[in-house]
Amino acid sequence: MANPHPVPNSAVTSATEDTGKLVLRVALGVLVLMHGIAKVISGPGSALGLLAKAGLPTELAYGVYIGEVVAPMLLIAGLFTRAAALIVVINMLFAIGLAHMAQLGQLTKTGGWALELQGMYLFGALAVALLGAGRYSVGGLHGRWN
């Protein structure tokens, strides 16, 4: 017996796309937040050293808390999602540029890119910035910056 109230294909596609956006932004937010929690516990010492070595203002080290604590929490909630994702992109560009540049063209012993974790965070955040939060978010489908 056929369903008397079939769901239009576009509604099914929209629901699965929104679910995919939810999974991507929550996974990215939780994983980056774990790094931020570690930095809250240990302090910004390593970031301070990297910035000083690069000749950049050491005050920028406190931006790591925005990029690895505040922005991931916004991603998880789905609030100001595109802006939060762009902050993670900037954070990852700083991390790669300051701490991982020597590994940029290296492979691991198993053939993976030496920066695959950083690359996944960078490009995952870029994808979230382009896709937005979706309807399963605090900001809602049409929320500002979602």
C-alpha cells in the first residue's frame, strides 16, 4: 500500500542535508574544543613562544581561546555558525603557519599527509562556513550568520 501522504523528495533531501550539517559542525566543534580545553588547562605558553619566535605580538596568543574554545562552542550550538567556522579557519591557518610549516609537504610512515588532522580541521571549518548550520541549530535555518 502506498503512503497516502508521501514526503516530497526535496523535504527528504533537506532533512538529510541538515542532519549532515549537524554532524559535521558538532564533530568539528567537539574535536577542536578538546584542543582548546587542553590550552585552558596548560595556558597559552606554547602559543606565546611561537608568536614571539615569529616576531608577532604575543597578545595574539590569547586568540587561541577564541579559536579553540569560543568558536567551537558556537559551532556545537549552531549560533553565528559561519563566523565561528571562519574563526576556526583563521586559527588553523595560524597553527599551520606557526607550528607546522615544516611538515607541510611531509607524509607519515603509513603514507598519510603529516598535517591531515590540521587539514581536516581547516577544510571542515571551511565547509561549515560555506554550508551554514542548517535547521538543527540554536540559530535556526535563517538565523543571523547561520
